[in-house]
Amino acid sequence: HPLRATRYVRSVHELKNLPPDVGREVAIAGRSNAGKSSAINAITDQNRLARTSKTPGRTQQLNYFEVAPEKFLVDLPGYGYAKVPPALRAHWEGLIDTFFRTREALKGLVVVMDIRHPLRDFDLQMLGYGRAGGLHCHCLLTKADKLPRGQQAKALLETRRALGDDATVQLFSAEDRTGVEEARAVLERWLAL
Ligand code: GTP
Ligand code: MG
């Protein structure tokens, strides 16, 4: 599959340093520890890809991964457990909002959420900015392996009901690889791979 060729390119700290606004991009967001890096690694079939870009404590950066020429995954770090100072948080939110609204190449947003506590403030904020920017939105309910089947189905149904037409939702697990193909299909479609 084409996503296997994905490689880390660079991290961008300010919108003025973004690569040229051409081609196609998909943003991937998630709260700290939600399982975002693991999801990116499972989807791209690479063991350490998402880790290479990780700078601890560095919330305000956009990590660019190139899948193919002019096709990128953009990893947007979420808030950590440590309290983020309000001014920093506001700056980050403004940056994301602007990025989502103005970036021509950006076609969709994937929000990675722990299936045991989906739709937290951060997730709803990201989805709000995504919709405001006219992006397709897709949610991964990850760590599905942590719940029995019945509860997985229940969480899926409830999250779908809560989001309605605002986003599509699927089960995911980097551990047992539930939903990896489904997620890949979404990315391949949005990136026109
Ligand atoms: P930060 O980058 O630190 O904010 O976290 P992240 O969202 O990238 O999460 P990461 O992928 O590092 O995973 C966090 C923890 O959850 C790790 O201990 C993973 O092994 C675990 N984890 C991630 N995905 C899964 C999953 O699908 N199932 C299970 N059981 N554990 C998972
Ligand atoms: Mg990570």
C-alpha cells in the first residue's frame, strides 16, 4: 500500500514556514497519550515513524510526513497532561484555526481519541475548527482492544450519534490492528493516492 513509503520531513513552528501550499494534505490530531503516534505507525506500517518527530513539551509544531510527492500527513500534537498556560493554548488554537481555514492543500482532518473517553474538549475543538475550515473529518476510536466487543459497538454508536454529519467514526486499535485498513482507505481517498 502507498502509505508504507511515508517518511518524516520536518517540523514547522510558525505558519510562515509551511511548505508551499500545493498538493494534498491530511491533518491528524489527538490529545496527548490518545494513541496518535501508534495509529500513524500502524497505518503507515512503520515501527518508529511518528516517534522521530517527537520533541517533548513541544505542543506548537506541525510535523510533516511525506507520503508521496506533494502528499503529506501533518501531525498536530495535542495538549499534554501538564497544564498548558492559557496564553500558549490560545496561540496554538489560533494557529490551528488559521491553518484549517486557509490551507488550500488541506483536505481532511483525522481526530484520534481513546475509545474509553472520546469527545473531550480538545477533540470537540479540533472538530469545530475542522468543520469551520470546510474539512472532511474522520475519528478513530483507538485502543478498541481495551474494551469487549459489546462496549466497542456501543461507543461507536454513541460517538456517531453525537457527531451526526460532522464526522465519520470508526473503531481502531494499533495493538490488534482493528480498523487499520479502514483508516488507510480514508487517507488514500483524501490524498488521492
Ligand atoms: P503523545 O505523543 O505522547 O502525546 O501520545 P500519543 O497520542 O502519540 O500516544 P502513543 O501512540 O504514544 O500511545 C500512548 C500509549 O498508549 C502507549 O503506551 C501505547 O503503547 C498505548 N497505545 C497506543 N495505541 C494503543 C492501542 O491501540 N491499544 C493499546 N492497548 N494501547 C495503545
Ligand atoms: Mg505521539
